[in-house]
Amino acid sequence: MPKPPFRLSRIDHVVLRVTDVAAMQRFYCDVLGCKEERRQDEIGLVQLRAGDSLIDLVALDSKLGRLGGAGPGKEGHNMDHLCLQVEDYDEAAIVAHLKAHGVRVGDIGSRYGAKGEGPSIYLYDPQGNMIELKGPPHA
């Protein structure tokens, strides 16, 4: 079987179909530090800068959102989880920051990621999507 004529380098962007764009944008910007990069309100898209990548928010009731069919609900989500690599990883400071914003924090532990085994914190955005904040690999 021939190999692809390209090499994958990183995740470019992830698209979340959401019921409340404003609440999700506040969470990703105010709590996780993303910055709004681009809006296309006519189709229901907000693009947030997350380091070298983008997190796109698509309103379910928008032109673009309706193309994807039924949206996430209490018993079903768009994905299992999104993992964001973080610099200056200080577990206690991160957890305190999340709790100060009323964020539901999940399991904390050591997990394997793109750069190897290292610390991570699971948390949940306002729509119930699980997010993993991943620290640097263990030495």
C-alpha cells in the first residue's frame, strides 16, 4: 500500500457545534485564554485562536449549523474530549483558576499525549464537552 504524499504536522482546527455561542466563547476566551480571530455571523461561525490552532464554534441554529443535523444533548456530545497542550503548567494554579470561574474539574493524573507521558487535568466546558489541559512530558 503506498504511503500518502504528505506528512501530518499538527491539528489545524477543531469545530464544535454549540447551542450557546456566547457562553462557549466566554469559556474558551475568559477561562482558557483563547482570542477571537474571525467571525462570520452570516453563517454562524466564530473562530478562536488557541496557540497555533483554532477552535471553531458553530451555532446549531445557524446556516452552517443546520447542515450538520441534530446537535449535542445531555446524553450525546460532539466528541469524547479535546486536549490542549499548555505551557507554564502549574497544577494547583490551574485548578484554582478553573474553580474561581466555576468550571467543573474532572480527573487529574498522568496521561500519554503527543509529546509523551505527562500531567493532565480534565474539565468541562459549559456545554458538557470534556477538555484536557496537558502539561509537558515527564523528564
